[in-house]
Amino acid sequence: MLAAPVLSVDRIEAAMHRAGVDRAQPSGLAAYVVADALAREHARTGLSAIIDAVNDAEEAREQWRRLGRDERVDLVFVEVVLTDESVHRARLEGRQRDLGDFPEPSWSSVVARRAGFEGWTDARLQLDATRPAAENARTVVARLGR
């Protein structure tokens, strides 16, 4: 078990919308900035944080690299993939995360975003979400223990 908060970019963005931030504003970018600020505060007090974000854009990944360098903390990218496309689509379309009126992504938007992952050369731990969650969690904990 990891004693680290999960900073979810989607939950942050959903909260911003509930607070009245207009959807026409760059709230997705702002949510990444908020997650970064919170993770920095945790790092400065010696604590870890888990940032739950898509990170399909190089700028997003560079933001986390910069955080690691600035705060002198180890950064571990964990990429969760679902190798069975039919299971991926079914899980996505059946997902309900209790984010108010914050919309879940459509299958077509997920397919379109995949292109952003091309060229991602960072070392990262890849997990297959078709594997049991407990097994994936043990893999992450073992990696972080190194």
C-alpha cells in the first residue's frame, strides 16, 4: 500500500466547473497546473503524490519532469493500458466516476488521443488493466520500492 494522495486531473477540473469556471476556459490545462502545485507542496514536505492524468501531450510530461528536477524527487511514469480493445471500450462506456456533470470521454475521443502517445520515449512502467488490480498495485509498489 502506498501512503500517497491521488491527485486526479479530471476530479480537479470537474471541481473547477462546479465552482463556476466556464467550460470555454482552458480548465484542462488549469487542472494540470493545480495538480502540479499540490504535488510540489507534498514533495516539499517529504511526501509522495500520485498524479492521475492522461499525459498524452509532451508538454504535460515535461511538466512532471520539471517538477521532479525542481523538487529533487524521483519521478516514475506509470502508463495503464488496456490491451483488449473491446474490454477497454466497454469499461469506458460503462464508467461512472461521480464527477457531476463533467462528461466522460467518448470512445472516439479516446481513439483520437492515442496519437499523442506516439514518440513517448520516457522510461515508464506499463500496466495492463486486463490484469487484476491487486496484481498491478503490487507491481507498482515493487517498482517504487527500488
